[in-house]
Amino acid sequence: MKSLKHGELTEKKGVNMQKLLAPLALVIVYGFFAIFGRNFFSYTTLVNILDSSYYIGFIAIGVTFVIITGGIDLSCGTIMMAAAIIGGTAYKTWGWPMWLSLLLILVVSTLFGTLNGLLVSRLHLPPFIATMGTMMMSLGTGSIVSNVRSATFPARGAADSWFKTIFKYIGKDNVSFPTGALVLFGTAFIAYIILTKTKMGRYIFAVGSNKEAARLSGVDVAKWELMAYIVSGFLAGVGGIAFAAVYTTVMPAQGQGFELYAIAGTVIGGTSLSGGSGSIFGTMIGVYIMSVLR
């Protein structure tokens, strides 16, 4: 009995230590560059790090849902850019109002996410193959719609640039405040509530832990796999809006590689690639580690 309790205590200590590794790594990495990097420990550098983390942060939160189910999403980066390009083309070329163009970005990205979910949950394709196919499809779709040209959103201060303030507010004397961090943290909090306090979260963890056991327990495995990919697709669209807000110009192939940053940040934060475990807090820490290293 004593040995059993000792084993449980040791396991709990191991889990707690694992949760501390990512925050500790962030402190070490940031401290290293603050000491040896010129002007690294400054407000401007902090704002730049936050600016470069918004879009990665949004897609990483979505990817966390997918990876917890035991899947993977290699298409989130190209979906983000394809949706942003289509939205930018709708605004610049087709004459759509800005609010409708931004809504189109979310619709397009969610449709691609739904496609991923259907391929994996209904057709039972391996997630690696399914999302790689969607990655190529979204890249091609963005290129065709934009005629292989970049899509340009209005510059800050111009008409219809109101959405940029959501992610970066510039006040007097050109001093900027990264309001996007508040949006990202708010999104992360909502995702945390979903994963830890709702039926959806419980079922997503159950699917990732053991699909067959979850199925025998009455869990609709296909439904919750589909939902995870839909969330990933939707948040890729939010990431596309954030990218357009910070950088203005969006190009077709620009999203390639972003999925690796998102997946790496998620895994660094403690989400297991085999599924069944992970946390939004860990993902956010992993994203900021990647942003500092970049």
C-alpha cells in the first residue's frame, strides 16, 4: 500500500515538473537574449515579439484541439493565408465592404477545417495525408483566386483600416500597444474553458486517450474529431485576420512553414503528439518560446 502511494506521489511530482518545464524554458530563453542581445530587453522588442506571435498563437490554439484528439493539422498555415488572400481580394478587387471581407476569411478557413474533419472522421484518411492534401488545395485556391498576386489590405490610418486597431493600437508619439495580445489571451481563455469545463473538452480528451474505449463508452468519436478540425480551421481564419492587421500584405505561399511553428509551440508546451493530453496554457508558453527564438 505504501509503495503504491509512493508511486502515485512520484508520478504526480513528475507531472508537476513537466508542467513547469515550458515556463522555465521561456524564462531562460528570454533571459539569455535579454543579457546577450542588444536592446532585447526593451518595450519595442517585447511589442515586436507579441506582434509576431498573434497569428501563430491563434493557429496553435486550434492545432492543440486537433493534436489532443490524436490527429495533426499540416494545413493550418496555408489555410490561414489562403483565407486572408481571398478576403483581401474580395475587398480590393471585388469591392466588398471590409466587414464582409473579414467574415469571408472566417467562412473560408472554417470550410477548409470542415473538409479536414470530414476526410479524417468520415473517410478515415490518416490525418497526415488528409491535411497535407488540404494544405496543397488551400495553397492552390489562394493562388487561383488572387491570380498568384499578393492581396493588400488598407494601411493603418486609411479608410476601412479599423480592424487593425484590434490587434495593434498606436497612440501619441507613435507609441504602440499590442492589443492583439488581449485578443489572443481572451481566445486562449475561452479555449481553456472549452477543454476543461465542457462536454466537448472531456470528449476530445477521451477520443485522444483511447478512441476505441471512447466509442464503446458511447462517445461519438467522428463528431468530436470533426469539431476539433473545425475549431482549427476557424482559428486559422482569425490568425489570417491578425496577420493582415499587422503586416497589411498577404502572399499565396507566405503561410508555408507556419504550421511547423504552431505544432512545435504546441508540443513544447506539453501537448502529446500521441493524443490525450495537453493544455492551452502550455501551448501559449510554447508559442512565445518560438516567437523569442524567431
